[in-house]
Amino acid sequence: MANTKSAIKAARKSVRLTDRNKTVKSRLKTLHKKLDAAVKAGDAAAAATVASAYASAMDKAVKSGVVHRNAASRAKAQVAKHFAAKK
């Protein structure tokens, strides 16, 4: 249990930020699954739309500090590579 005021505040903040991170990461995983499904189905239009949404969501996650920028860059590159191969 936290003993100081600053530790109590840090504990509250940790809970709040953890919830935000879970929400953002869950959305990223969902978009990635939708992209995989669209690519496997061969629907190029839907895949392009979802790929754009995934890249945008990844950039927003980087901006808020949920995902490291290099990790996001790598993920977006892998998606682009996978998308281009299936085209």
C-alpha cells in the first residue's frame, strides 16, 4: 500500500493509464485481425480501408505513448509488405 500522497496519486494514475493502454492496444489488435481477414478474403478495397485505419490508429498510439515509434513503424511496414504481396 502506498504511504505518501505522491505514491497514492501515482497508484491512481497507474490504474487510469493502464486502462487507456488496454483500450488502445485492444483496438490495434482488432484492426490487425480485420486486416488479416480482408487480405485472406481477397477484398482489396476493404483491406486498403482497414490498412489505412490501422496505420492511423498506430500513429495515434505512438502520439499518446502507448506504443514505441519504432515498434509502430515496424508493424506498419510489415502490414504494407503483407498487403503488397497479396495484391
